[in-house]
Amino acid sequence: MTKKDKVRRLKVRSDFVVENVRSTKLSSKQLEHDMLRTINDHGRPIGSWTLHFLLREQGYSVSAPTLGRRLRDLEIRGMLSPATKEGRSLTKAGKGLLKRTDDESVIRKSTGKLLLSLKRNRRKDLIDQLVVRRVIEGESAALAAQNASEDTVVVLQEIIEDQRRAIAHGDMGVDEDVRFHEVLAQASGNPVLSSFVHLLRLHPWFNHVINAIRAKVGGQRIVDHEQIVMAISRHDPVLAREAMERHINQLMNDVERYWGQVFNDPLTQAIEMDEEQLV
């Protein structure tokens, strides 16, 4: 095994551990939410055994003693009333927490659906994602032109040079491409918009595929970024938006060109693309 393979395996393992930690935290939050929701919907005080059986009906396999400890923790935090022979009920603070966790649960489910949609790799899926990016990142570039400091412009120029060197050495320049767009989004001064850009660029596969397609059909990756930075350095929001939209329009054109070169039968445009086809 080469040193590069060992590093790759270590990174994959590290990513796996991080994802498991995140999943555990999310599961713990979801359990707490479902406990509060079940107690509230029960309509009267509830004990750990009753809660245990009700949660089993929802697919949980948490033991009654474990639930008892979770209930005591919620009581200590002031979310549940002290235990009686009948059990515990939600306090005012508990109902407030339930409302907040209800909202968070909806957001998590919606985000999960969005992330799932970003993993799809048919031609239409790629185009759909780029359409969304054109809207969001066009606004991001316009705001960056208004708010970016000279230091940020220098950073963006340095990222372009890093990408130029990476491509010259046979690399795809994917990391530099992602960093360019995320730094630009941060320069917009709008943290919500910046978070959306980060979310849209969260899947390495999509970033790799788009850059690979551009390289395959001869797209000018560096030139597009240079034009965006030039507009930002002039603090011209109209020019910056146009440069970003032109950049993403070109990405969309390259995807269409690639499909036209690789797939002769239009029906295959609905078949999921194998990553090896990009080689």
C-alpha cells in the first residue's frame, strides 16, 4: 500500500468517525424530542415503563432504565415536573423546549431531503443544482462586490493561483474551486447566504464531477474566476453578478456538451452516471 493510499484510508476512517459522532448527537436529540412529544401527547403524567412501550411503538429500542435516567435529567433541567406515582408531566419550560425541538426536527428533515437531492447525479439533477447555485451565488457575488475588503480580494486572487498550480500539476483543483466560492460567499457579509452556499457545496462527489466534466470538454475554469474577482475588486455588484451567472451558465453548457458527447441515445440522460465514465 502506498503512502498516498494510507493517507486516503486514514481520511476516510476519520470522516467515518466524525459522521458517527454527528449521527449519535442527532439520534440523542431526536430521542429527547420524541420523549417530550410522547409525554405531551399522552395528556396525563407518564412513567418510564409506559413511555418505554409507547416509544417502542415508534421504533425505539431504548430500555426503561435508560429512559428513567433521561427523564431524571429532563427533570433536573426543569423540563419535567417531579416524579409522582403517576409519573411526570411537561413543565412550561418543557413545553417551550418541545416547541423549539419541533421546529428543529422539521428543519433537520427538510435539510436531509435537500442533502439527499444533492447526491443525485443524473443530467437533470446536475443542471437543477446549478440553476439554484446561479441564483444564490449570483447574489453572493453582488454582495461581495459591495462588502469585500481588499484583503479578501487578495485571498481570492491567491486561491486562483493555487488552483492554477494544482491544474498544472495534473490535479482537478476541486478543493481550490470550493474554497474560492465559499470565501466569496463569506465576503458577501450575509451569513445565511454563506450557509446556503456551503450546503450546496457539501458533497465532494458533485464538486468533483463538475470539475471533471469541465476538464473533459475544455471549459475555462480559471478564466471564469478571474473575471469574478476583477468585478469584485472594482466593487461593481452588477458586473460581479453577471460574471458569476456567466460562470455558472458555462458550467451548465459544459454539462450539456458532455452528455451530448458521451450519450448518443437521449434516453440515457435519465440514467445515473457512473463516476468512472469521467475518466
